[in-house]
Amino acid sequence: MSSIRNSDATVEKRILDAAAACILAFGVERTTMTEIARRARVSRPTIYRRWPDIRWVIAELLTVRIAGVLDDVPDRGVGREAMVDRVVLVAEHLREDEIVQSVIRNAPSLAMVYIAERLGTSQQILIDALAEAIKAAQVEGSVRPGDPHEMGAMCLLITQSTIQSAQMVEMLLDRKALNVELARSLNGYLAP
């Protein structure tokens, strides 16, 4: 049974890697299940057994990439400043992620679903991680009282806005300045 699960995970990884390659080669709007299947060396029904359509494949790809960034940027310790430093680094990684940025810039209808209409899996993962860090920082005394999940959701909104709109203000805020201002915003919001 374990080898079947490992095989499924390998196939899913190949499919998601192929989807990422297609997005980089053709853009989000021209990525097709046929091309993903060809690049992943699987049949289209193999993809359709896992995801109902291309939007679901792309959503899963984004979830894996965003959660992966959270895993790649290690916890920086307990306390508000350590948590904010980690959030700023995660945001910087996501601003530089070609797939995430391609979806934001080239598939606005898909991006808007997760920006304005519904909470996605990756966003919930980030809120949960933020809430856990906020709760620990509250105990430590560097974050004000309040519901950690509500505060985590607000931190997500602040950070998500920075990620999606950074290009708009890059003439005013370079990468370093943007990171400083994001940290200042989050520290000010969370301070006791």
C-alpha cells in the first residue's frame, strides 16, 4: 500500500512540475491539460482523476509552492520581531516566485478568486502558522492581546496586498525599502 501512495505522490509531483513548466513556457491562460499530460508523461484521464479542470491543477500548484516557501523559510524564534522577520522573508520569496507572479499578473480572474472572493488552502495554512506564532508571542509578551486567528488573517491581508501590489510601487519602494515598510506595518499592528 505504501508503494502505491508513493507512486501517486510521484505522479502528482510530475503533473504539478509539468504544470509549472507550461505556465512558464506558455503563460497561465494558454496552459492546457493536454500539454501538462504530455510533459508529465501521463494520460489526461490520469490528471482528471485528481483534479476536475485546469483551474484546480493551478490552484494545487500554487498551494504547494506557497506552502513550500513557508517550509523553506525556517521559524526564526518566538516573539513578534522574529515572526515578522519570517513573514517578510516569505513575502519576498513569493514576490520573486515566477509561478505565483505569473498567476497574479497574467490570470487576474483566477487570482481574484483567492484575493477577493474566498480563502484558499494556502492562505489558511499561512493564517494557521501566523496564529500559532502570534499565540506564542502573546505568551512571551511581545504581541498585544487578541484572537490569534483574527490577527493572523489581518497579517495575511497586509502581506498579501504587499505581494500582489509591489510591482505598482517599485519606483518608490525598492525590495529593501518594501521589506522595511512591511515589517514596520506588521510590527505596528501587532505591538502591545
